[in-house]
Amino acid sequence: MAKKKSEAALEKTPPAAEATPNYTVVARRYRPKQFSSLIGQESVGQALANAIKTNRVAHAYLFTGARGVGKTSAARILAKCLNCEKGPTPTPCDECDICRSISSGEDIDVLEIDGASNRGIDEIRAIRQNVQTRPSRGRFKIYIIDEIHMLSVQAFNALLKTLEEPPAHVKFIFATTEVQKIPITILSRCQRFDFGIITTAKIAACLTEVVKAEGMQAEPEAIQFIARRAAGSMRDAQSLLDQLLSYAQSKTLTAQQVYDLLGTAGEERILPLVEAIFSKDPTAALKTLSTFTEEGTLLTELLDQLIEFWRQMMIVNCGGLEAVGDFLPDRTREMLSRHAKASPIDAILAGLDVLTSAKAKLRNTNYPQLTLEMALVRLCRLEELISVGQLTQMLQSGEVAPRPATAPSTPALPADKKKTLSESVSFQLGEPSKNGSGGLSVEQAWNLLLNNLPMLMANMNKAQRKISPAAHRIDLIFPLTSLSNYDYCNSPNSLERVERELQTHTGEKWSIRVELEAGARVEMPTGNGPGGTPSRQAREERLKTIPLTNRIIEKLNARVLQMDQGFGEELTPAPPEVPVEEI
């Protein structure tokens, strides 16, 4: 009885091969079959079509460009044009047996060779021997070698003579993504066509047609996201669309389905993160990032979206909002416009540099979240940073360089302890003061100066502050452990700047007095030190004779803050060796 039931069940279940026919992916089903359908490569198609019309077909062609832009498709179309039963013609019929077999990659006279797996000299020798054989049914024997840059040096050398003077019935079509790796001797024997990347608008239009042909619908935001994600590659875009068609559970493809499938945040969901960055709020930025990671958002995808947002800001800053197109949501366009106008182009470029550097580090790090968190914090305090390139440019142009907001304090060293470094010099860079409105209290004005003069005020805050309102005087008393901060602040220039700013904000004149706590040595020696050691004043005079440091002081409007003990001292020559008398 059990045996009869199992036999009946097998009879009702159709074979798997009959139930599920072979599936051809979208990128192959919608591959271009005519030069006119080569999207984004109209100039290449026109040039090849004219060559066929005027009978000026070369014996070797080289198609170069990024992946998925139509190089192999163009090679097959050219092969059909030459071997079509109704040809040679710039518009093959796509109906004859030759056209159909070339489109499927199965024609006996059109040999498609993978250069990566057939890169040795033996494979090229086999081609040299076979070119003498005439085609079986077509007019030409055509060799399409993909990724030709993968051939070895010996293989390239073996191909040279055949490539330069092939038989009349042989045509070569090469395709590569890295043309710089091909020897110049090969390049000079080919007609080269460069395939450009396909614009986002053209990819989106093609995807829309594919969705309609598949009997489905798609939200414009979903199509636009896939088109931008493809980065100019039609094949990548069609592969992503094919993946989405399999993932969708309805007849309409939504943007949320794209985000769920790719593990990315929505277009508008990254806006709070961007807003936190421009608000200089690292706490909010890190909290938003933590929310994304808890929801399973891929950090690499999130970083790509941030890079794209900063890239769009750069475009809007340079060319206006219309330069980014109409495919962005209204809220995103509003934020782009607002921040692009408020940010200088150098700040936007610096942000792009931070993000792209983080992208490069993510490939080789075991701490991806930490890398992204560091990038976000750097973006939040980007205005406080200065790059080496900017500093070099300022030195060359003679401009005054800004200074970072914080300055580490240098601990005092015992007088009898000498450093091993012979020269160590610190500089204070000039800062333009900012004017404000008067009427504030001295405490409010002091807090305001923390932003206007960050480095100077960071050093002054190392001291104990005593305010005498009646005398309009502020006493700054530095502890013994802050001698370097005391030296930094105890200069007429520094005190004058703070006094001027205080008067601007409070409307009253204040004086500042800087001193060390009781028991500290205040005065620097004016003459030579113990054992003939040059005094500070003598070492400062010697410093002015050094061209490099003198130029730094001049160009950056700087002053000397600290010199290590031993700087400016001349080395005492060792006494001459006394020759040993011969016995």
C-alpha cells in the first residue's frame, strides 16, 4: 500500500527540468544587437558603421574602456556586420543563421578568446597557425580577444608579425579595461576606440524600458539609485536590476526594496547624519551611526553614500543645483543647496579627502566601525584642521596660516636634565582677531574668546584666573608645572591681543598680568649660563641666523615659544689623540 502511494506521488510531481526552464539573465537578453542600440557609445558605432559603408575596415581594432560599457557587444556587432549573409552591411539582419550564432557566441568563424586564461605563448602560436585556414562559411575569420592586457610578454611578441600583416580573410578585435598595460608595439598596429562611461540618465532610461519589457513597474527613485550605483556600467546596472526582479514580491519595484537588498540606508535617512556633521556635533553623529549598525546597514555602503553626498555638494558649489539633475528628493536637494553655499570649496574637498581615505582604509582594517567613526569625528571638526598641503601653499604664497584649536602643554624639565635632541623649536602662528559687539560681562567675553583665539586661550586657561572688577585687571597665575604655557602667554603681543578683544566685547579697557606662583623662577638669565651655556636671549639671536627658521618666522608671523636645552650650543671638539711612543 505504501509503495502504491509513493508511485502515485512521483507521477504527480513533474521533473525539475520540465518545471523550470533555463533562465537567461537580463544583461544577456537585452544585449545590443545593432550599432544604433549601443547606449552611450554613439560615436564609436557611427565610426564603425561608416568604415563598413566606405569599405575601410581595418585588420585590427582595439576597444578600451571601463567594464560593462559595450566593448564585447560592439565586437560581436562588428563581426555580424562583416559576416552577415546580406552583408557586409552596417545593419546586420539578425535573422540569418550566421547572425544568430554570432549573437550567441557559437559561430565557428568568430572565435572569442579569454586573454586571462589563454595568455601563454602556446595559445598565440596556435592562433598563428590557424589564421592560414580560410573561414568555413563566412567572409572573414574573426578573433575577438577579451582582456588582452593579460597576455604575457612572450605572447605579445609572438602576435606582432601576424597582427601587422594578417591574411586578407582575418580580422582581430581586442578588448581591454587596462590599455596602459598593452605594449606600444601592439597599440601601433590597431585602430583604437575608447568607450566612455555611460551617463546615469541613459542607464536609468534603459532600465525603465527593461522593467516595462519584463511586465513590471518601478519607482523612479529605485531606478535612479540603481543607475547611480552602477557608476557608468550598463552591465552592472542590469545585473542589479535582475537581482531586484528576483527579490521583489510584487509587480512594483520600490526604493525600499533596493535599500533592503543592498543593505544601504535610504536617500533621506542619511540626512540626520549629515546634519550632525555640519552642526559639529560628534555625539549626535556617532549615535546616528550606531543606529545604522544596529539595523544591519553595511558600513561600506553608508560610506559610499556619504562620499556621493559630498561629491554632489562639490558639484553644486561649482555648477549650481541644476548640475546634479532632478532625480534627488526635495529634502536632499534643499540640504545640498544650503550646505554647498555655506561651505567653501576647500572645506568640501577636505571632507571628500577624509571620506575617500576612510574608504581606502576599510579594505585592510579589522575595525571598520572604528574607521568610520574616526572619519565622522574628523568631519565634525574639519574647520579646526589644516593640511600639510595648505600649510605648504601658505608658505609659498606668503599668507598667514591659521592654527589648530588646541595646543598640548609641554611639561617643565628639571634644569639639570638635558634632552637628546639638539634642536627643537615651537612657533605660534599669527591669527587675525574677530570683532564682535560690546556690552558683555568679562566672563562672557572670556568664554567668547575661546572660539576667537582658541590656541592662546587654551594656554591662558592653564592658569588660575583672578578678576579685579574695580581695577579692571585680570591676574593669571600659572603653576610650576605650566612653565611652557607661562612663556607662551607672557609676551606683549599675546597680552595686547587679549586686552584688545576684551575691550571690543565688553566696551571697557582691561589689563592682564601674567605671573608664576610663589617660589618659581621668573626671570631668564641675560648672560651666559653656568659652564658657558648660552642664555635664552643669545640662543634666540642665533636662531635668527638660521635661514629655515628665519623664513618660518617671517612667513607665518610667528614667534619662538620654546627652545630645548642644548639648542644653539656648539659641540666641543674632542681633544686630539696623543700618539703612542714607539718602544
